[in-house]
Amino acid sequence: MKILDHFKSNSLTKQIFLMLIIVFIIFFLVYNSLKIYTKHDRYIEVPNLAGKNLEEAISILDDNKLRYEVLDSSKFFVDIPNYSVISQIPKELELVKKNRKIYLNVNPKDFQKVSLPNVIQITKRNAESILIALGFKVKDYTYVDNIGKDMVLDVLFDGEKILPGQKIPMNSEVDLILGNGKK
């Protein structure tokens, strides 16, 4: 019975009440401190950088107190100027906090370079399909006296002989020297 009387006492009620007030005050202080520390409700709207020159985009990001990282783009777009922003993450008009990193995908200076496959001693038809599949364009055919009819003897890029394995820009035009079937 003494234990039950203890729970009915005023001192226990006061202690529980004080404990609840202290817990509430601690919770309130921690919650508000976290809001201040994490800069809650202080957002910056991400500017639209698509189509802008890289230097201009960096200047805009610096003005808005945002960091940036330029990502390598493997695609080259002919209709977009070199070193201009193709896309960005996060997208424009999204809300971010100060000092957030914005990832910029930039149009490179030129097409990436690709190794020329070995199409020597392969038929014109097979060589053409291999070259087109890799992103090259076959511009012209020159026939020379050789026993192998329509057999690729050499590949020319800008008028110069290119060896298999040499790197040339993707989307380049190449010329094929083929055999005409005569000895």
C-alpha cells in the first residue's frame, strides 16, 4: 500500500510535470537548432543554363552561390555551339540549398575519336556496313587494278591513307579504294 500512496503524492506529480517540461524544452531547442543548422526554408531556384556558353553558366552559378561539375558528354551535336550546356542536374526552377553542386553536361569541341576497324581485304558491302555501324560515312569509291573485285584495299581520310586502329573523329567521311577485278 505504501507504493500506491507514493504514486498519489504531490511530489511525484510535480516531478513528472517538471520532467515533461524539461523534455519539451530540450525537444524544442533541438528542433529549432536543427532548422537553423540545416538552413530550413532557405532555398535558391536553379537557373536555366541550357544553351548557355560554359563560361556564362559558371558565372551565373557563382552569382547564385552554387557549385558546379562539368560532366563529359560523349555525344556531339552539330547544331549546338561548342562548350555550351546541353543539360543540367538538377533541372531548372528546382529549389536547392546554397552551395549545392549542379552537374553540367556540355557539348564537346568535336566528335569523339573512334578507332578505324580493319576493313582491308573485306568486301565493299561488309566494309560499308561495319563503317556505318561505327558512325562513319563512306563518301567515295576509287577502283584500281586488283584481282579482288569490290575488295577493300585501302581507306582514305582527308585524302590520306589510314591504317586500321588509327583514331579519327566519329561521323567522318572516308573514301574506299577497291579492286576492280582486273589483273
